Amino acid sequence: MANLITAGRILLLFVAVALLYSDTYLLIFLSGILIAVVILADGLDGWVARRRKSTSELGAVLDIAGDRVVENVLWVVFVTFTSFLSGSCWWSSPARSSSTSSAPRC
């Protein structure tokens, strides 16, 4: 059961990220709620495993791997959003952008 929660948490993360890139404010808000659920589910899967006395080495490894997936995906999303909002691209240096327009060329 706890491993299913971990797998569901990963799937829910990708749904939340997809909603985050939508154009509708309601879907973006829903994405924030889903990300909070993903973070809270991290503690839930460990609690369920201990409560049902079904802890295993595989479950521990999957939980840690799931944590790293969530962290890394959210960091990448954070970097792309802050680059977009600041009007620059993190992968291009100022010397490479030779356009005269104010819009970033990513």
C-alpha cells in the first residue's frame, strides 16, 4: 500500500507540473494544491508502512527515489519559471543575445 502511495505521488507530481504550465489561473492554483498534496503524501506513505508493519528495503529505496524525483522536478520548474518571469534565459549568456528587441530569445 505504501509503495502505491509513493507511485501515485510521482504520477500526481507530473499532473501538477502539466497544470502549472496551463494558461488558466484556476488550473495553476489547482496545481499548487496538488503539489502540496504530493509533499504531504511523502509523510503519509511512511506512516502507512509503519502502521501496517509492511516496511521493506524496496519501499525505503522507492521512497527516497521518489523524494529525489519530486525535488529535482520542482527545482527545474522553479528555474524555468523564474527565468521566464525575469525576462532572461538561464542557458544563454548576455554575450550571446545579439537581438535588439526586449523579448528574450530562448
